[in-house]
Amino acid sequence: MNQDPRDARIEELEAENRRLRRFLDETGLPAELRHKVRNTLSMLRAIIRRSAETSDSVETYVAHLDGRVDALARVLNALMRSVPEGIGLHSLIADELLVHLAREGEQVAISGPSLRLRPGAAEVFAMAVHELAVNAVEHGALTVPQGRIHVTWTLSSPATPAGTPQQLTFIWDESGLENIPSTPSHHGFGLEVLERSLRYELKAKTVMTFEPDGLHCSISLPLSPQMTLIEEEE
């Protein structure tokens, strides 16, 4: 019996993942750095597995896996260049959409206070934005010339009482479509990232509404030490 190409590719990638984890354990890297890299490898393993489990063909699996790994690689490269400040949320969103030929000022508008994401938050948020962008390309606003994506985020007033974190509210709003389905026909890896991974990693609450003219996604989460608000100069 011939082996499913997806199974063969998973075995190959997971073998490489295990080799990298052993290498990390043998290099004597500082514990904090080793922990961060191992977390990234764990995320990569989840991407490989869940992409296979939620794809209905080899072609779909390969396309989605490549896109997700590329998105993870982009944010990791950006973090390496920006350490220790982290990467700007605005740049993270604009760069991901530009990969899909959606340019700010044309089909895309992005606005919000200057916020930087450090490792941990950056990778998870990058994957969420990637899944939203891919959905827009395949089913949403980026399937039609008149489609638009408006991305905004706001912060609650400074925390009261003391010790209570500010809340970040992130909105992804699509428009320009006509009579899209009220609910998705397929619950894949993208919804899992948006509804489960964000909750598990960042204590986020995600609400997705499929309006007749496009997707509306709201993500609310507490600011954490992995996120830094940059005060604007007057």
C-alpha cells in the first residue's frame, strides 16, 4: 500500500524537528533562549500536524503548510532584527497582507496605538493574522476588487485598580462582499488558531461574525509583559 504523501512529509519534518531539539539540548545555550526556541519548534510541530489533519487534499496541505511556515519564519526574522524591543503590530499586519498583494492605502487600512510584541505574543499573533489574511484571499474581501479590510486596535484606559492589566481590543473588519455564508462550511486550522491558540497563549477572547458583506473578527486580551505600548511623542 502506498503511503499518503502527507504522512511521509510529516514523518520527515518531525524527524528534523526532533533532531533540532536534541541539538538545542547539546549546545549549552542559555536556558531562556533554549526555552524560546523549543516553544517555536513546538508551534512548528503543531502547524505541521494540524495542517495535515484539516486539509482535504495533498495540494491544499502543501499550500497551507508552506504559507504558515513562511509566516512563522517572517515573524522570527523580524524578532531577530528587533530584539529586545519586539516588532510593531502595525508592521506585522502590513507585512503579512503585503505578501498577499494587499497594500495599505488601497484595499487595506490599518490604525491603532504603537504597540510592540515580543517573542511568544508575536508568533501567536502573526499566525492569527496570517489565517485571517488567507481566509480573505480564499473566501473573503480579497476575492473581489471592491473588497476592503479595515484593521484597528484600541487600549482601555490605564488599569484600575492597580495591578489590573489594560485590555487590548483588536478588530479585523472586511467589507465589499455580497451574501457570504453566515457560518463557515469547514472548521480548519485557521479557526483553531483564532479561537483556541489565542485563548491558551494570550488569554484572548475571539468573536467571529460572518456578516453578509464580510467577516468581522474581534479579539480582546489583557496586555502582558510580552507587549509594550510605545508612547507617542508630542
